[in-house]
Amino acid sequence: MRRCFIVLLVVCFWGLSSAFAADLVVYSGAGLMKPMEELRTNFESKHGVTVDIHYGSSGELFGMLKMGQECDILVPGSERYTYDALHNGWIQESSIQKMVKHVPVIAVPKGNPGQIEGLQDFTRNGLKLAMGDPNSPAIGRVGRKIFKKAGIWETVKPNIDVYAPTVNQLLVYVAMEQVDGALIWGDLVTWTEAKGKSGSRFHCRTGQYHQDDSDRLDHVCQGQFLGRKIQCLYQFRVRSGDLDPVGF
Amino acid sequence: MFRPVNLFRLVLVALSFGVTGILVLAIGSFFVVADWTEVGRNLLDPTLLASLRLSLWTAATSALLVMLCALPIGLALSRYAFRGRGLVKAVVDLPVAFPELVLGLCLLLCFGKTPVGKWLAAVGLPLVFTKQGVVAAQFFTALPYAIRIMKSTYDFIDPRLEFVSRSLGYSSLQTFWNVTLPMAKSGLVAAGVISFARCLGTFGTVLILAGGSAGKTDTLPIHLYLNISYGNLSLAMTSGMVLIVVAFAAIFLFEKTEARL
């Protein structure tokens, strides 16, 4: 018994000490979890180092930095946060690399019970919608901008049942059919957890919203399928240059 | 001249002081780092006050509901042998081991677009993304703790006193009310205070079931989390301080009351 206790203590201390031994600390937007985990696995096996990734909403990551926490790499959910970090003097301009472009999409539960066929449908009475908190995750900020540009923000607001602090929470609410629709990042729709549970109908862009049909979306997926693995799996678009799938 | 040093005792006391010291340091850092002018201003912030009001009334309601259920369930588990007792005990205890987020997801699935959820919504008790949902989330998070405390309390009360009461003509209910409950008062206070504190601090369950929408379902822990997300650290820290003060006041009152009982 006594021997067991001592062995347990040693194992605990060993476990704790190895858990703290990350060589590289990354702060990443929660919506990027899937590709970041794939990058982490590839990077760790190639370079033999450990990578500790902290996920949160972009706003939360900002809060951590503001509190004096440090990271080696910051991967926020939108470009705006990168430049805010630069403005605050937390990152060096020469180190900024544009990796991918996030595409906002309308996500609806399987079967589209709310019969949402476009942005204008978000204004229909009786719909239950979820939205990212405009002050926290990047999708919240972008979503509000999209609705404002479409001139329907004030009409959509009464239909919003919940403002979620992270984009992942929006995906949970859509996949679990708790809401009729939400604006989320396109890559999230293809996450394994959401497969068969939700289907993205359209995609739209800030500033030049246009309604696409499903064929068009399929075409986009197909096109991305010809690209690198990360992009095709998660529907990210390469922003500039090639992205090394095993390098940050 | 000198008493021999009891090394075992020394290690235990040193460990107690060490861990307590770290806790005091962690809690104290909140108050040391704070800019008190900002804290004073934040204490009047309407979002913080709304969040405090919401936290206090939901935690009080949930704690009351928890106690109303924990009293009879604890008694049943302590006094009666019935088929499925082990199962009831295990299931009721389960949320203690659950991460709050898992419990939140379970409740969301149960009270969402299911017949139960639809029926509750039809009778005016929608639990998803609502203040009532905050109460439900807190209730299910705190209930197991209260049941455990009440069961232990009843376990320590000599059942022979209840037999005597029954033999002198009291019914089971009268015996519970006049004999068991007065003897269980210190456990009752402990369970009430722990439930209230647990309800006040519930985070993950509320975040998932009630949504954590600013100005609608943001209890103090959610308010703290949201303000970290907004980069408004000063307000987040003030929310934390208010939480600490309220929790400390609850524990202090408990200690005082317990001493009097």
C-alpha cells in the first residue's frame, strides 16, 4: 500500500513536470482548433518539440495578452485582431503572416427547419437565431457587419436568442438543433462533430454579400479539394503563397 | 527543556500553511493588483450591478429549490432500503464527477427541442437561453452536493430517537418535522450555504444551457469571462472581487450560524 502511494506520487510529479515542458506556446482562435491540432501533430513529429496551444475567442486571447501572459505565436480569428495586437505593441510587424481566409457562412440544422434560404430570411418573425457576441469572437464582429451592410441588423436583433462567446458554441447550438440558424465560419461546418447534423446553405462575404446556391458551394469545396490538405478538409482558403502544412 | 520535534506533525502543519498561503496569495493578488479608483467606478457599472442582481436572485432561488429536493432525497437514501437505492445514489452523485460543460450539454439536449423541453416552454418555463435556464443549470450543479451533506447529516442522527417518537404516536412526517429536522439543523445550514455558493459560482453549465448572453443570462462568473473576452480586464477583475466577497460573506455567515447551533 505504502509502496503504491509513493509510486503514485512519483508518477504524478513526473506527469506534471512533463506537462509543463512545452517548447512553443500558441494562442489560437477557438474556431481554428481542428487545423491547428493537425498542424501541432505534424510539427511536433517533424521537429521533436512540444507545442502548447491555448484556444479561446479572439477577445479572450487579447485579454490574456493584456494580463501579461506571453505566447510565441498568436493566431486570432480575424485580421483585425492581428493589427490591434500590432498597434498595442504585442507583436512585430515583420512576423505577421497571412495564413488563410475565413469565410462566414449561414449554418442551419439538418433539414433546415427554419427554412432559411438567405440573409433576408433572418428577419422573419418567430425564428430562433444564435450569433457570436459582437464584442468577442471574430465571427460576432463580422456577423454584425454583414447584417448592417445588408441593412437588416435592427430587424434581425429581436430574433437572436443567444449571443455566444465563442464560434464553437454556435456550432454546438446549430448541430443540436437548438436554433434555426447562425452565422459561423465555413470550415466549422465540415468538422466531424457537425457531420450530418448541420449543412451550410450559402456563403457570403462582408461588404459584397451575394447569395450562392448549393452547387456553387460544392464547386468551391471541390476547388479547395485540389489544394492542400488543411484547406480542403476545413474549407480554408489560402490567403497568400503556399502554406507549409507542417510549419507554423 | 525542549519538547522533541514531532516531524510528522511538523510536515502536516507546514503543508497546511503552505497550501493556505498559496490560496491567500492567489486570492490576495486580485486585490493587490487592482486599481481601486477603477474598482470604485466599476462597482457602479450597470452591467456589473445587473449581473450581481441576476446572480443573487438565481442563486437564492436555485439554492431554495435544491434544499427542497435534498431534504427528502437525503432522508430516503439515509433511512430507507429500497430497490434501486444504489442506482439513485449513483445517478444523483454523477454530476459531481462531471465537468460542468458536460452537464450543460446533457441539460441542453434534454430541455431543448425534446417533448420535455417543448412542454416546459408551453407552460411558460423555457429553459434554453433563458434566466429560468440559469436556475435549472445551477440547480442540477448544486443538487448532488446538498444531497450528500444531508445524507451524511441524517446518517449521524440516531434512528432510535425516531423510533421512540413513532412509538409515542407521531406519524413519519411529524417525526421528521419535530425530531429529525431540528437535529439536522447544522447540516441544513451547511447544505444551504454550500448550495448557494455552488450556485453562485456555476459557470460551464450556465454558459451552455443559458447561453451566456451579455445583459440577459450573464451571471457574475459569465460576466467575468465575457469581460476577459472583451479585453475589459478591470471590469472582469471587479466581477471576480464581488464574487469573492459574496462567497466569503456566505461562508462567514455559515461559520457564525454553525457556532450558534
